Amino acid sequence: MEIKVSTESGKVPVTVIHVDGNIDSATYQAFQSKAEELISNGAHHILINLANAPFISSAGLRAMHSIFNQLRSLHKDADDDALRKSMSAGAYKSPYLKVASLSEEAKEVFELGGFDTYIEVYDDVNKAIASF
């Protein structure tokens, strides 16, 4: 797996993590560590571009959830109970973490894990950047 990072201008600066390769048990730690490094260096809005990542395992999903939690702790937009209720009702989508260009297989895993209930998924990177 290779990770490239760029910063794009939306309504806010958007840090785009471009993943080339699978995010699985062998690579999730490098993926999560890179995201944590970016967050500690000031990234507050992250788009994960998975155009070249055909597969995401449960380890990759856990890494994304960890990234979600770290970004949420920076912004404190809802307490835990309110967030759970909003997520259960389908009324919450993270304004800080989004995903673009999931493969069909990765999209299926993402949806089965319920991640699409709180992380927006876009087919187009530019539309995703504009949504921040």
C-alpha cells in the first residue's frame, strides 16, 4: 500500500489521503498512523480517496472509525448520546471525514459495516471536496 497526501481548497482546507493498495491487516496500521500524524499536524477535514484501493478489511474499517473518532474529538459537535441517536436515525453524517471512489467490493464492505450511515461516500473526488 502507498499513501499520498494532498491539500485541496473547498470551503475549508481538505486533506486528501490517496490510498493505492488494499487496507487490510497488513497495512491498516500505516494508514491509521498517517492519518493520526496528519490530524496532529492540524488536519481537521479529511477525504479518503480509495480509487486505487480495491479492498478494505475489517481492520481497515476499524482504522477509519478511529480516524472518525479523532476528528470528532477535535470538533465536539455532539455528545455521545446525541450522536448515537442521530446516527441510529440516519440523521448524522460526519462533516469532517468523507470517502471517495469506493470499489464495488469495498463499497459492499463499507455498507455492511454500517459506515455509510455516518460517513458520506462520493463517486467523484471533486464533489466530495466541494461538500466540506
